[in-house]
Amino acid sequence: MRVFVTGGTGTIGGPVVTELLRHGHTVLALARSDRSADALERAGAEVIRGGLGDTDVLRAGVAQSDGVISLAFTPNYSSAEGLATAIAEEGAAMAVLGDALIGSERPIVTVSGTPWVAGRASTEADPLPLEGPVAGRARSVNALLMLASRGVRTTAVRLPRTVHNKGQGGFAGLLVNQARQSGIVGYPGDGLQRWPAVHAHDAASLFRIALETGPAGTAWHAVADEGDAVRDIAAAIGRRLNLPVQTVPQETFGPFGPIFAMDQPASSARTRAELGWEPMGPSLLQDLGNIR
């Protein structure tokens, strides 16, 4: 299959490109910069130049491909407004990609986060939250999945709070970055709230499986670790960086503060049973030992 990939050089995108090529697919990847283009070409992908806002380029990528994996997201976590702008840009691009696929029966796999449910681990059957700082992403994903009734094999891979590789990435990576800047490993609340996690290579395998076999209109959970206590994550970072660990106000983490403070474990039991996905990489707590 020739696959058009956006966001192919990120923590998730790089392993997705490698996974696709390793399983015999070819990749046409969107690249906004020379640096990204060089990295993609070294990995073995063909490059189409442009950004998420380049509608004609997105449509051209779809026209040249048998399927799409939509991963591109411009991170802007400094303010609520910046996060909202990034989510809106991602949603607009997703709408263009979906519209270009209508009636083709070709697959598109997009990305969202796992939902949170009070008192238990969320499952693939739980809806994404339509309130809060990431509600715009949920609406965009839901709109794409509804194209299943219009001849598009739409699927969504829901990622946990931390997608990690060599101790970097996701919410745990943000804790690491904050710790390097402040000299302490801070976490909000009592630290008993749980965050799910997955290794980036395991997440990549699920994107490939969903592309190849995922039924239209379905959502799947790329969750390896159902939920580690945040204070255990912080303690592992503190040991690796030789820094003190303590609770800090949730405002320390800007627009992510309220999300950081929530208990949000997630299950992937249905994904494993129905798609045959089985994570093989190290757990988050193990991988944090690789922080450099």
C-alpha cells in the first residue's frame, strides 16, 4: 500500500514511517522543512513539501496514495490560546483529508487521546470528552469517523498520556523538561492520579494494523501500561536526573494543569483481542531509566 503520512518525523511519526516500510508499504510523507525532508528521505520515504495549512498539497498527497495516516500536530503548549490554535489547525487538515477520500473506500487513520472516566479505566467504547481544553480534537476525530457512512474506512488510534521512547515524549517528557528548567521534579496534587502509557514503537505497530485491517468507524487504544501513579513517574525521573521530587501547583503546567491532575487510566483489552495487537516494548517506568 502507498501511504500518505503527515507528521512523519515526530516521536510517533518516525516509528510509524519505519513500521510501514518494514512491512512492505511505501510512504509519501508531508515535510514542512528541509530538515524534515532530509530525515524522511533517509528513512526511505518519498517527500511532498508543504504544511498542514496547504490544502492543495494535502489533496495531492491523498490523490497519490492508497491510504492516509494523519499525525501532524504543531505543538504549542505555552497557553490555552496556543493549544486551541494547534487543535484547530489539525482539525482543518483532517477535514480536508477526509473530504478527499469520500467515496473511495480507502483508509485513513487519525490520532486522538484516550478518554477519562471517573472511577475506572476508560475503554474503546467510551466517547471522547466534548468539554475541556482538548474538546476541539474530539470533535474533529468524531467528524472524521462519521465519514465511514460516506465511503471512507476511517479509524482512530487513541494514544495514552505518554508515548515514550528513550525516556522522552508525552506527559512524562513534559515533566522531564520542566524538571530540567526548574531543578525539581514537580507533579500536581497528591500524585496518586494514574497516567497510561505506551512505547512509540508499539503505538506505531497499531497504526499500521488499523490502516491494514481496522473496520470503518472504529476507535482503538494504544495502551501498554494501564496507569502508573504520577508520583512514581516523578520519582523515576528524579532518580535519573538526581533531582528532588515534590508536589507543585497545577498551574505550573499551564493549559495542561487540569489534565495533569486527573486520574485517567485506560484499557486496551478490546484492541488486543480484536486486532491482535500486543505491545512488546519497555514500560514507561523502565524507559525513564534511559533519559539522557
